[in-house]
Amino acid sequence: MTTVFDVPPAPLIERVADRLKQAPQVAPPEWAPFVRTGVHTEKSPDQTDWWHRRVAAVFRKVYILGPVGTERLSAKFGGRRDDGSAPYHPRKGSRAIIRLAVQQLEELGYVSQANNRGRDVTGPGRKFLDGVSREVLLELAARNPELTKYAKAK
């Protein structure tokens, strides 16, 4: 069985983002075009569909790290802050973006709360991500014949 751990993150996140665009529950809020993704960034994201990519990336991180809360997720989506002449220091990403992304995934039924320990992926969410991972692996195996041994049906 193919899981999220078996495929590279970039093509998986792109494919999941495309699928999430079709869900009416996952929609960017009205403040999305103007917001920065954290205090470490200077401008808002350039991509018009950045919200769906971020929700897909958060979904993947909850799958890998779960149960996980917004505090740890914001640390994963943080970066280095440029403080002028002072050295760079790590800063956390926006918890509001992560919180809303997780809430939208909860509306879809892909993520649920795990007894005050954060959020974890549900059975349907795991099935969704594993299915998309399988599609990505088959696509990669079609381009690279050496990967066909990993794409065998089990």
C-alpha cells in the first residue's frame, strides 16, 4: 500500500491542492489576498491558489506528525526573520492560517480532534491521502521505469 511517506512532497501537495479546490468547504477567506504567512515574510504569497496549497501542506503535516496542534504546525511553517543587522532568528508561521485550514479539513471529515492532544487524520482522510499518493507514485513510475517495482499492486 502506498502512503504519504512513499512519494515526494511537492507533487503530492500539488495533486491534493487540485482535489481540494473542488471541495466547497475549502475556500480562501476574504483576507487571504492581503495576509502574510508569518512574521518572517515581507509580502503576501504570489500564487493565486496559495490557500489550497497551504491547506494541502497542512493536511500532509497532520498525517505525518499527528496528533499535532497549531503551535507545532506553525513552527513547521515558519522561517528565518531578517532583523536588519541583527542575526537571523527562527520565527513561527501564522497560526490563524493553520487554524482555519485545519477547521476546513475538519468540515470535510478528513481531520478530527484527538483528546486535547491536537488534531489527527481520520480514516477517510487517510484513505484520501493514500489514494492520491498512489496516483502520484504511478505517475512517477510512468516517467521513471526504475520506480515500477514500488508501484506494483499489492
